[in-house]
Amino acid sequence: MKKVGIAYHPFNIRAPELTRKLAGILESRGLEYWLSSAWDASEICPLFPGTDLILTVGGDGTILRVSQLLDGLIIPITGINLGQLGFLTEIPADDNGEKLIALLDGKGWIDERAMLDAELFQTVRGEKEHLSFHALNDVVVARGAIARIIEVTAAIDGARVDTYKADGALVATATGSTGYSLAAGGPVLNPRSTDLLLVPILPHLSMHYPLVLNPESVITLQLSTPNPATLSIDGHISIELFDGAMITIKASTKLTRFLRIDPPGYFYASLQRKLKG
């Protein structure tokens, strides 16, 4: 390992001190490193070439932003947790440096996580709109500012499943199964599973249970609503949706890779503690 990046949360007051600490460890080991806000795509993306590892300083949201910007590049992420739950992070903020040093010494393992590809088709003020996204956690179609249910017709591989009269519907990866999907009643999947989840959000008089789908499935969500709704990608990309909007979602060929030091079973050992907050 020769070059390490540190991508930090620019609005977390604890991030600068921890970033300096990490930089000091890297310097002491003679490693080249760079620093960048995870919120600034124009600053961070040119730094990726030649990088062997990215340390994120923040919470899961910081990791989700970096994953979006990597866009499938084969650079592993190790998260240092300044957030709340930290399902994706690996190292606590109060670690004395032992875990990071062990990773730098080659004692970690690569954890590959499945991602989603999503395409949006809709007409906005008479103009056709076609946008593409990828997500590590989830793709969410939800009601907008007006607190009224929307109708989302879900189809799998072209076969209609149901029209959810609900606050919305989401498609999640196994990584996203501990996020919004879990709050909406979905199951927790093994984080390295490639299965997909289709979960209605607070459905009313329609199918209420989540579906676990194989990774070859193509899910279509079509919106029917007199009021604008919202498409959310990993919780930080938000697009206004209008009546008739269609979103297709499938497993991506891209992956997000993590460099971890804790054994794979640690996910289950820490699950109850994290869910209790």
C-alpha cells in the first residue's frame, strides 16, 4: 500500500481532529496521502487515480457519498465512525490506531457489496427526462411535501405484483437492508448477499409484506399521483417525481469494496447493539 485517501464529513465538528490523527499515522509509516471533503465531487474525484485505500471520517452517509463518487472503481473503503449506528463503518473514533495499523500491514480482508442500477423515465413540463443512477443502499419512491398517499405499481420481470397505496416503495440491497428498508418492515439480509428487497412503505389497503428477490430480477416502479413525489438514491440524491414517472431497478455490475479487520461474523455480533442505538 502506497497511497491512502482521507475523505471527511465537512460539517462534523469532530472530523478535523480525527483527520489530523489519521494523517499523522500515515505520515509515520511513510505513506503518501490526500485529504478531501466527501461532499466535493470536483475536489475528490481527481484524487482517486493511484489510491490504494480511502478512509472515510464520518458515518454511513459519508461512505454512501464516497461509494457514489467511486462509481465502481476498485478502491476499497474503510470507515472511521463519527456517526450514530455505523453499519458500514469499521473503526470506532476512539480507536488508538491499532486497527488502522493492522489494515496497513495487510491483515484485513475485502468485503464486496452489491449495488443497484436505477433508471428514471418521466415527462417534466412537456420534456422527456431520462436519468441514471447507482446505489449502495436503496432506491426509494416516496410521497413529497404533501402528506397524502401515492400509488406505486410494482412489477417484477414485467409481471405486475401490486399497486401500493402507500407512503411509497423502495428497493434495497443487502447492505441497505439495515437502513430505511428495516424501518419499513423489511428483513435483515446477510450483508454480502446479492438478493434484492422490494418493500412497501406504510401501505394502506394493499399488499404490506416485503419481497426478497433474486439478483437477476428487474423491478419497475410506476408512480400515479396528483402531487409531486420524490425519488431518493442512497438518501442524499433527491429528484422530484411527477405522475406517470417510471423507475427501473436492477442489480448493478458495479460493486463497493470495503477493507475490514473485524471477522465477517462481527456483523451479527454487533447487530443487536447497533439496532438498540
